[in-house]
Amino acid sequence: MKELLENRTDKRKFCTVTFDYTFSRVNDESGLESSNAKGVSSNISKGGLGFYTSMGLEAGQPITIYHNRIFDHPVSAEVRWCVKQSDSLFKIGVCFN
């Protein structure tokens, strides 16, 4: 597997919490549709979040993260990278907007 370049400037905190997130997908029938999913965090910093989830997302895709113990409001983020770990597990890195 190709190694990702380290562009992080903020220190990471390693934490494991389950959270909800929403994202939009293109639906053949009606165009754009909103979808909900769950993620499990692996680390967090001022600038972003690393997490695991059961579905792959595209780099550049916007998502909204919901977790009232981490954030006091929904947080907008952008997918920076997504690496398939197995058939039903993806590791994703996002930066906060």
C-alpha cells in the first residue's frame, strides 16, 4: 500500500467514539440524495478527524459530523482520503471546514 504524505500540522488525540455523519450521493432516479452512516473515530485534531466506516467516500466529498460529546453543533468536513481496509471497512481522513 502506498504511504500517505503527512501534511498534518496539529497534534492528534487518539480517541474511539462512535458518531453519526451525513453525506450526499447521486441517485439515478432523483438526482442527489442525503444518506446517513456511522463512523468510529481513531484520532482527532483541531484540523480534522480520522475514522473507520463501512462505506467508501470520495476525496473532496463534503460530510456533516454529529456527536454532542465531541462537538456542540454539527460540524462540516471534507474527505481528504479514503483507504479500503477490507470489503466492508474503510479508513477515512477528513479536514474540518
